[in-house]
Amino acid sequence: MADRRPLISESSDSFDAANTTPALPSLGFSPSSHSLGFNPISQTSPHSSPPLSRPGYARLQSDAIAVERNTPSTVLEEDEDGDIAIADSLNRRTSSGLGIASPTSPASRRVSIQTIPRRPVPAGPKSPPLYRSPATLSPPGTGNPLLGGFPRGSVESTPDLTRGRYSPDGGSYDDYRPGILKNTKSSTSLDNDDYQQYLHSQDSERLRRSAPSIKSAYETGFRPTHECPTTKDFYQSRFTWVSITIVIICLFSTVFSGIFLGLALKAPRYGRRITSHGPLHPADAMLLTSVFAKLIELSFVTSFVAFLGQVLSRRAFMKEQGRGVTLSELSMWRWVVQPGTLITHWETAKYAGISILGILSLLSAVLATMYTSAATALVQPILRSGNWDHLVMQGRVVTEFANVNYVKELCESPITAAMDPAEGGNTCLQIEHAGQGYHNYQRYLSSWEQESRFGNGTSDQSKRPQGFGLLYENTTVFGQWINIIDTKEESKKYGRAYNKVALAMPHAGVFAAARDERNNILQPEELSSEGTYSIRASVPSPVLNVLCVNMNRTELEPIVYDSWSNNETVLISNWKELSNNATTTNKTVVDDIFGWTKQSDAGIDYPPVFSKFPVEFNTVMNHTSAAWGRDAIYLLGAGGAMGTVNNNQTWTLCKMHVTLTAKCATQYNATGSGGTMEAICEDKDADMSFIHSNSSASEGLSVPNWRDVGFDWSNSMSLNTGIMDANAANSRLLTQLILHNDTAGEFDLNPTLPSPAEALAVMSGCTLLMSALDAPYIMDWNYTAPKLGEYTTQYFNASVTAQQYASGGVDDSSKGWMIILFLVFLMNILVLIYFLFHKGLVTDFSEPPNLFALAVNSPPSHLLAGSCGGGPEGKQYMVNWFVNAEGDHLYMEPGQKPVLVGGHDDHSPHTHTHHNSHAPHVHVHPPSIEKGKAGGVGGFFSGITNSFGILREGGLNFGWKQDQRRMRPVSVVETEFEMDDAHTKTQRRYQKLANRRSML
């Protein structure tokens, strides 16, 4: 049963009745009364006023000042005809139900008569006539002039403001209304205006304005049905601008959140659409994504808060739903808008967090907080590397491989070939060879110094420092050792130091192909110098083959011109002429090693001839056999004593030639500051090797053109200065690397030093890079001329992975943000469906202005007693509230009684009301306890059942049955009064909403 405790506590009746403030209108005072010290005045006729009914009044609690005043002990009541009712007619009771004091004896009573001016009734809405029975009138001389008022036993301090509220005596307000008999048909035929909870007689207003006691703020003449009908309809059709705007916001949020989800799932690559020089710059794309992400977030919050307000407001209207709304539920919109309130006002989450709407609100708060971060991680365009994609690339070709004349044309020098036709090209080319060769060689030696210092050297050639090069001053080139041999075993086989290496270098033409616009590869400079890409080109690689063997003087004499010439002194000045005829078919001990068969008529397979024996730490080149077709150049170096190593009278003879291999591929990695290029050979990337693209390609195809390039290179590197004993630094360092035998007499690679063959290969590696520029991407040259007049196109297979601005996140871990985008999109769809299928909007009472306007015009409730200062607390957040209507006035009231919907509730309290002539009495019987549920096993299962019941009643409405007890508005439960006759549009719409049901 509902609690009927008043909001304002009743003051004690222990003080003397003479000090009680009069509470009746138009009272006079006895001329003999001196309680207030007034001089007796003559009685004046009161102003005429229309007859008014006198509803019951509640006694006011006086403050200290009012108590101290000497108020008249006896007052005279003015009746409706202007007559003065003598105070003796008042019943001498100690009850203070109307706040009128009764003297203890007639002799001690003095009546002070004074005129209290009447206040004219202001113009206002016409009030319907109030019913008044003759039984309620108090004629002069009647002993009980208060008949028809509140019972004398009432302890309420203010009139009850709700319809049909019970008094503490057990009777309802209707039981004591003048002119209405309880349980008669006339009581049900009264006009709805009889239910004016707020209405007070204007006579009481005149009395309280004239009386010396302080007037309560609750004592007003407010009549809700006439003075507060709603001016704006609480329902708006779907065609109003508010409804259309909300639907548009929901559509925007749904569509764009779906687009963002699609972009995150598909992870498109934008290519040239987002570049530094494209239609959309990267910074603009990032800003645009952030702006749209924020708009989606705001529109999502707006639509969900509107959805939340509609669900709660419609639920507050639904009497039959029997749930109403609670303060904690009305505060859920703040969780989404201000997530910090979950900490500062944690009680709201405590009481509403387990409901369906609570879970959705908590989820929405998380989603709204993290959506922008999720969009930034998955949708915002960022530089991201893609997968290895197969691509048929195109490259420009104009010359055959190692065309020395074309290489000279590429050399940049102010002394052009036209100015120095004879030696201008050679001079420029040798300078370029010297620059790159010495640089590469120095870097290579530096790597060896690091290996030697930290003891990381090894004799395993595959683990020794790789070849090094530089292309276009910003691309680092790495070669790879291929065709590796066992130096120790081969040396044993030939009975001498046998040092053979093969250094494969990448195809330098891939660099130009990567920048060919036809291949559509985004360059780093198009991505604010931040992008990168990698290409694995299935093209042949040039290989520099170097073979060095140790020989003594006797073994070298057959190929040293100075040792078998006819007393001719070989000088640098005459060697050029002598070298043209310096050919021989002499047999040497190394013919088989170097392949000198001496069977070619052109002398291609003849052994080389050197001018003289170089002195200690010097080198000479052969520069003989100038006929085209010979593919190799030769070097002869003399060793010397160095520390513990004594290579005196030891010479090394080295052969250098170039071939093309089909077992390699070229990988080029471009960055904003440069790049790297390397040869990937043999088993490292067999699928991309050239032989995989062209299975008929020949292996080890010789490149005879390189000999001319090699001559210029060797001259630039001072490798022929031994002809005049110049003691060049490069020659000295090179000859110091000659292999020497160990204590066992075996030759092997020195783990702390490079070998002469390795040094020569690295030193000459730059010639391979120059020779491959604009050269074929296949192993053959299919044209008769060594150089074409115009560029032609060749195609080759490649795998490309490039950074582009793309959506989808950086790595797999960022995919975790996908759940945020998915849930936002899903909730947007649900909210959009809700607004599309619900016709129109009702006033959102979760909005503070609307809620305040509704609450301030609603009856007060003891269920929120004590919350007027510091706010609600505890279980006050769980009170169910309903929007009720009286006429066209809407107000809020709590649902205070559970009712059974669809069946009999055996466990609900039973109430029996007994009526007598004074007041009804209500007996409440507690619910019966079923057998087995009070303790033991039954109690255990009962506890589990109760836990689920708490969750269900808290809002997780699983298991709702027809026989479920639900909250109902107190006015509906107690009076069973329904507004069946809806005469206005507001009433009809209210009834329509009140009878609806909702799943949420």
C-alpha cells in the first residue's frame, strides 16, 4: 500500500490553543479581546463576495514569530450572507484539524472584533461550480461549523495534491468532499474539475494573507485543469521539422558510419588520388577523415540520446506497461554526452546499468568516446605497405650491355666529346670510375676493418662482407657472392693458391623502370618524401668473375714480354707500340686453369702478355690482344714482405671477365632519402629469378664488350702504374692481400682480410652498374647495331609492394578497433529503424527543461522527501514515475503499488477495507511463504530465483509473463479511474500512448 506520509511534517499540538493562528476567512475579533493590544473598533459590514465553497484546509505549521504573537483566542466567522457567526458556535475540541483554537470555558473567552478587509477576486479562468451539500453548511448556532472539511483527526499539513490520495485515517480525499456521498452514483457523475488537487478556496487566500501566520508556498489557488493545460501538444507528427531533422541526423550517422565500416573492412589503397601532387593532399585527407569521424560521433550521440528520450518518455506514458521511468534512467543520456558522470554520479549506473537501456547507454558512451580513435586507426588514410603484387613492368632500352661508347656519352663533364674527340670520353669515364671505384672499395675495406676488430671474420665466403656499390649517389648497391668454391680444396687440387670469386650485381636498369610513369608506381616524393616501395624484378644480373692464382717467376716468364724479348727495354713510352705485337702461344703451367687453348685464329683464347715483372707491391695490366671478342682483362701483381708474412718472389695472376646470369633477380627498395638495390640469387628468391620467367635463358653468357670498359677502369684505378714502378697506393694494398700458405702449407681465405679476387671484384663492381644503364632486361641483344637511335620498350615480370595512402590500419593489431565501427553502425541502424517505424515524436521528458516544467507542475511526493537540497540518493533513484493527465494538464506521479496483469497474484499483499462512519481502515496481509522456500535447499534455489528476479525487474526483461506484477500509477491503482471520455486531442493522444506497450 502506498505511503501517505506528508511532505511537511505536522507541528505539535501541545501549545495553547489560544496561540493558534486563525485559519478561517472573514473572521472578526471580539471587542473585549486585548490579546493583540488593539483598541476596540466598531464592526463594519464586510464586502460582498460571491458564495464560495469551503474545501477542507490543513493546519499550517507556524514559525517562532507567529507563535509569539498574541493572537485572539476567539474568532467570529462570517457566513455567506454577511452575518457573523459567534465563536461560541464552534465546537470546543482540542483537535486542530483546521487550525482553530477552542477556549477551555465560555467565561474565559473574549472575542475581539475587527474588520478584515476583503480582497477582490482577480479575473481568471472561470471555475466550475463547486458542489456543496446543505449538510456541509454551518448555520449560526451549529456546534460544528467545520462539517464537510477534513476529519478532525487528520495530521496532514497540506492538502494532498494527487487525485484520490488516502489520508492517514484510511479515507480518501473524495470521502470528505462537500456534497459527495461515498459509493454513490453521483460521485462518479461529477465533472472532472472536482478532482482539483491543487485548488484552494479564495476565502482561504484572503484569510492567510490577512492572518498573522506565515503563508506556506503550497497554499496557492493553482487549478491545473484550468490554469495549466498544455499549450503545446506533447506529440509531434513525423512531418514536423524536428522529426525530419532527427531522421536526417540518423540517416547521416547510419550512412557514413556504414561507409567508414566499409572502408575499414575493404582497406582500399588510394594510389594517386591522395598524393602530394594529386587532387587530394595527404594532410587534407587526414583532416577530412577526422572531421567526418567527429560528425559521425556527434550525430550518433544526438540520435541515440533522442532515441533514449523517446523510449523513456513513451514508457512514462504507458500505464498498462506498468514500468514507468526512474531517475536513474532519466539520467542515462548524460552517460553518453558526459561519460565522466559515470564516476561522479555512479549511483545512476548502479541502479540502471543492468537494464537493456542501461547496457545500450553504457555501450554508447564507450562507442562515442572511442569512435574517433577507431576511425583514425582504421579509416584515416595512412601510408601502408601492400602485399607483393605481380606486375608486368616496362623499361626503356637503347643499347646493348657494357657499350663503352654509350657509357662515355652518359658521363657528365664540361669537356665534351666535341671539344676532345680523341680522349674526352675516356677521360670523363675514367674519372667517374675512379670516383665510384675508390669509394666503393674504401667502404668495403671499412666493413672488413669492423669484422677484423670484433673478431667476426670467417673463411666461409658466403658469410664474408658482400660487395658494395653506389648508384646515382643516393642508392646503395649490394652484390652477392655466387658460385662459391672451397678455396682450400681447390688450392690443394691445383697445388697453388687458387682464389676464385663471382660477384653478382643487380641490374641497374630497374632503377629507371621503377620511375617510368607507365608502371604507375608512386614515388616517395609524391608522398611527401615519406613513402617507400620495393620491386623484385625478374631480370638477369651481371656477374664479375675474378680468378687469381699464385705463381713464381719461372712460371710467369712465358707471358712476360721483358723476359723473352730481344734485348728490348720496355718503357711506358714504347709499350703502347710493343703491346700490339705482344701475343704468344707459349705454354704455361696455368693454361688449363685460365682456359688458354690457343686455338682461335683471332687470338681470343691466347694467354695475356705483360710488359715486365712488377716490382714489390706493384701491379701491371696486360692491355694486349686488342681484337674484339676477348672478354677478359688480366692483372699481374708482386707480393712482398709484410710483418710475419713474406710473399717475396710471389706473384699473383688475376683474370677478370663479366657474364650474365639467369639465376638472379634484382630487388630495389626506394625511400624518401634514397634507396637500396641488391642482387637476389640462387635459392634466396628462386621464384623471381630470370630463369623462372625465361626457362630457355642460357647460364653464364659472356659479355665481351666489358673488356673495353675494364681497360678504362683499370687505368683509372692506377693498376697499370707498375710498368714504371710508380708504387701506387692501390697497387700496394691490393698485393698485400695475396694469399699465403699456413703452417701446414695449405692456402685458404684469410678470416681477417679480403682476398685479391674479392678486392678486385668489389673495386670493379661500379663498371657493372654503368654497363647496365638502358641495357636490355633480357640476356640477348636482338638488334644488329650496338645502339639504337630511339628508345624501345621491353617488358619483364616483377613483384611490387609499395606504400600508398590507404585505409584499414597499419597492422593486424589495429583491426581490434573494427568492433567499435561495427557496433556504431549496428546501433545507428537500430535507432533509424525505431524512428522510421514510430510515427512522430513525444516530448522528451529526459531533457532537463522539459522534465523541470513537468515536475514543477506535478504533485509532490514523499518518495523523494529529503532530496530537495542535496539531490536524490539511494533507492530514490529506483522510484518508478509515470506521466498522468488530468484534463489537458500533464503531471508526474510515482507508481506506488504493484498490480497483477493477466492473473491473480498469490504472493502480493491482500488489502481489505472496512468502512465506518468516520474513516476506512485498511488491513494489509503479507504474502504467504510457499513451502520449501523458507530455508534449506528450497531457500538456496529461491535465492538464485530472486537474483534473476532482481535483474529482470531492473530492466533485463527476460522471462516476462502475463502473470507478472508491474508498477502502475497510483491514481490508476487506487481509484481505478480511467479517463474514458477523451474530449480533447490531448486526452485522446494521452489515452493512445497510455495503452501502448514497449519491448524496451
